[in-house]
Amino acid sequence: MNKEEELEIYMYVERDKLLVSAQAHQVEVIRFGLRDDEGKIVDSKTDRDLIKFAAPDEKGAHFYLIHVIWDENETKRAYYAFRAVVR
């Protein structure tokens, strides 16, 4: 991917098979550098099933964790991890 290119992640949900609301209560996108112990929450836009955020300025590998919470009590969660390489 290129610097500052916008990433779009679509989370497909079969709503008729869910026991909880398909609309996430909160979504956090956290970016880690190769040698980072702690990540940094990045600005993201969430619109129903679509999450958008910009790639970083720095070239190289960046690691992401998307934390999705489906209820106010924060008991129903999911984590998605992936790596993006900026050219």
C-alpha cells in the first residue's frame, strides 16, 4: 500500500444468525510498529459494517489490531489482527 492511502475493512455479518446486535457499540483501530510494545489508537471512521482509516506516513511493516465491542458492558468482543506494508 502507499503512504496515507485509505484502508477500508468491511465486516460481513449474517444478521439473522446473531444473538447480539450486529451494530458494534465501539470499534478501536490500534497500530503497532515493528518494535513497539504498546500500540497507538488511530483515527478511524466506522459506518455500520465498514471501517476506514489512513495508512501511516512511515514506510515499512505496520501491525494492526481492530477491537470490536458489541455492547455497553464490553462483554461481547472480537479482535482482528493483520499486517500492512507501506511502500
